[in-house]
Amino acid sequence: MTPSELSEYARQQYNSLNDDFFTDAELYRHIWAAQAELARKALVIERTYTASSVASQAEYEYPTNTIAIKRVTYNSSKLMPISFREYDSLVQNTTTVPTGTPQYYFVWEETMTLYPTPDTSSYTIKVWSYNEPQEVSVTSTLEVPSLWHLPMADYLCWKKATKDKNLAAAQLYKDNWDQAIIDAKAWQRKRLRGDSFSSVTDLDVVPITVVGAG
């Protein structure tokens, strides 16, 4: 579904096809806001990015529009996320941060810091992330999965009814949208679990590093 198609669908649902009280630009901003709420609350926008390591450079910027990082690899090996406290335990009693093949990373102020600092350039740093949407225009592609395209019409109709001061209709559409967010959260949890059963990880069978179980 394109932004234009979604806007037209919402106009049809609200019986406002020929009403210029709601401009396309306004509806596109609401589409962006609906996607942003789905992304923030249900983590439905997923992206994968790559960058190249730089020798003696530990810090690398977050990929654009990233909300949270799911996984990072360095030269195809998984890096373990660590806290500041764990980082402190690694660098204690040293005057300089060692260089080598990174095994860990921590995040602060939208920057990833690798440890040890890479000693080689041009190795691939790969980041799997949950993202926020970009601004929406007539030429945009909706970034949330197609499963949530039609429910976003409820968000648009909620905003249209609110602007119209049609409070009863606004509450109806908001209730529908709130349920869509609940459904999206449940869908994302189930999808990430895939074909496996819910279980508790046995720490005796996961890799152990110097800062604990991986």
C-alpha cells in the first residue's frame, strides 16, 4: 500500500473523499506518526546495516533512524553487549585500551564503542536494528509490514475525527488503534520466536566470556 492509497482508504472510511479540510500533507504526517508509534511500541521496523572497521577506531555511529540494536557482528563473529560496569572491569589496571579483535560493544549517545579497539581496517561491522520511520511523502514506501497498513487508517480517522470535534467517532477509532498496537506487540513477539517453543535459556549451555554468559 502506498501513502496515497492509505490516505484515500482513510478518506473513504471517514466519508471525506472530497473534503479539503484534511490535506494530503497532513495525512502523510499522520501516517508517519502512526508508523512511529508502531515502531516505538512494537518494534516492527527492522533493518540491517554494514560498516567497515577502521584500525585504532573504537567508536562507530548508530545507523540512521535506529531505535535499538538487536545484534552486532564483527567479521561475522557476534559481539556481546556490555554495561559500563562490565567495560570498567575489562579496562581496569590499564592506561590504554587494548587493540585486537573486538568481542564486546556498548552504546552511549547513539554511538557504539567496540572493545578491544579494532586493530584492522575494512572488516565488516554488521548491525541488526529496530528503526523509526522516515518522513512520509507521496513517493514514500510504507516501512511497517503490510499487515499493519489497513489498521493505520484507524489512526488517520482518529485524527480526522478529533480535528472535526467528532469525539464519539474519535474514541471509536482510537480504541481500534490501541487494539492494533496490542496486536502488533503480540505478533512481533510470536514472529521473533518463529517455529520454536517458549523456553528459558539454560546458562550451562551458552558461551561463557570474561564478563559472563553470552
